[in-house]
Amino acid sequence: MACNLTINFAQPASVMIQTLKSKVTAQGGTAEGDETAGTIRVPLLGSHISGSYTINGQQVNIVIDHKPFLVSCKQIESFLAGNL
């Protein structure tokens, strides 16, 4: 089941992307892309969370196409909203 998330952010897109990349790499994951679009992959619970993002103005749209069964879309959204 894919998660389709939209998160608003206040800072410039370049700053938000640097924050995202820092958080992902700190967890042993990878983040590739720029201020318009990219991909993320983070190891979690013996599996991983992976997906893609696009930026439209002050919103980042994230599509999570793989996640552990025990992790809900709402948990991912809450974590991202509090950390971007």
C-alpha cells in the first residue's frame, strides 16, 4: 500500500531538502534529488522505507511505495511533518 503525503514547509526549498537529506543519511539511508524532485530510502525494522518526492511551491508531495507492514502512513507523515 502506497502512502501519498503532502507536507507544508516554511523555509526555502533548498534548506528543506538539505534537512531531509541530513535526516535520511543520519539514519543510514540515501536521498537523491534537488529542489524539484528526488528519491529517498531509509532502512527500518529489518526492511526499508522508500519513495519519491516532488516540490510544488511550499509543499512537498511524498509517495512512499515501500514500507514495513507495522509502520502506518500516518506515523510516517507525523515524523516527517515534525522533522522538515
